[in-house]
Amino acid sequence: MRRTFARALALAATAAVIPLASPAPATAGVVIGGYPVDIAEAPWMVALSSRDRFGGTRAGQFCGGVAIGRETVLTAAHCLGEEVLGAPPRKVRDLRIVAGRGDLRADGGKEIAVRDIWINPRHDAYTNAGDFAVLTLSEPLDAGSVIRPAGAGDAAYKPGTGAVVYGWGDTTGNGDYASSLRASHVRVLSDAVCEEAYPGSADGTYLAGSMLCAGETGGGRDACQGDSGGPLVAQGRLIGLVSWGSGCGRVGSPGVYTRASGVATALGAGR
Ligand code: 4AZ
């Protein structure tokens, strides 16, 4: 978690003071190795926003989120930590989600206030286990703007499955945040790959069962800082939330995601 924590802090500081000036090179992507996507193709993708904390240039975006119900958005627990927000989340008066807007400099879609915040009390900032939170919206999204989490045992979790990660995060690993939504193609990797990459260090510990390993064996395509909390989608279903990793797009350091089936189970059990 130490690295994620530091990166989140860096994001907060950068976004608050420095306009995100340098545009991403055309070859980079969100997400590293990605490409631009139309929000209409990812209507469940939302941005978490606080202009007070992160400035207005990119609508205050600081993390991703995904709608699994008309009033229910999932994100990463670490996105709502005091280290990221600079205050307990309930004190962030202008915490909103931005839906239906791909270009954060434009004003399409909707900004919706967050009515309730539930952060997984079992989130472990050291291993990064249980990295999810639920935001309840003050008004409902359109019925078509939700995606279903893949249940445990769904074929979409099988290693080798093609998946897509979405976000407005760093496109280069150097703090070049995207203004328009991007996506990157990755593959579900076996638990063994991440167990080997992350046996336990300051970055985190890979825990099969509640985490999901994804990336490309050769590196290159990955989520990065600012993408956290956003969706990893395979076969039309949500399989993960961007959580952590060592750097972005590095060979031998895949992306680690919160496994969506575990989230659904935890919520189904009354949280
Ligand atoms: C972060 O700092 C972060 N490459 C998110 C995702 C990844 C690494 C770091 C995965 O929020």
C-alpha cells in the first residue's frame, strides 16, 4: 500500500496546484497502452470528483468508479482514505460522481452528489486486501448505465480472458492525466503470476480469492494512478476494480484488481 498511498498523495498534490499541462503522447493510454473510448460505450463508468480538493481543470476527477445499480457506485476503498482526500470523506462537501461525460473538460452528462459512503471496514492498507467502497447516489442513473458483476466461478475470471480497463488516469507513469476517457486491453493472468510478483512487500500482498491479476506478459498495457476504483470488464461483466500494482505497465509487475465476485458477496451478505 505504501506505493499506492504515495502515488495517491502525489496525485492529490499535483491536481490541486499544477494544471495538468502536458498532453499524453498519442501512443500512451490510460491507462497505459490505451486508446480513447466514447462514454456511450462505457455508460457505467463514472469519475469520482472533488473540485475543492483536486481543482476544476478536469472536473475534480481523482479516481474511477463503476455503477452496479442505479444509485450504487463501486470504487476503491483507498480512493476515500484521508491521505487522498485530505479529510475524512464525509467532510468533503463537494464529493460527487460524474456520469455520462467522457471529456472532463466538457459539460455533458450529469454530476450527482453522494448521499452515503460505505468503506469496507476490512480494507487493509498494508496488504491492500478488501479495497472497495460503495457510494450511494442522491439521484438515480439511467437504467442502462449499470453493469453486472460476474459471480464467483464465472468464465470471465479464467486466465487468458481478454478484458478492458477504463479510466482517466496517468497515461505515461509520469503524471500525465487523461482529460478524455481511455481504455486498455489486458488479459486475466493466473493467480500464480501475481503471487510470484507480489509475495508481500510495501506495495502489497497478492491474495488469490479476493484479488484478480491482469495485464500483459510483456507489460505495456495497464491501469495507473488515477484509474483506481475504475472497472475491469470482460465478456460484458464487471470482473475487477483497479486497486494497486508496482508502477504501471512494467514487465513482471501486473495490475492487481479487487475481485468483483468478492465485492458482490460482501454486499449480498449485508456488508
Ligand atoms: C495507484 O497508485 C495505482 N498498475 C493503480 C493501479 C496500478 C498501480 C498504481 C496498477 O493508484
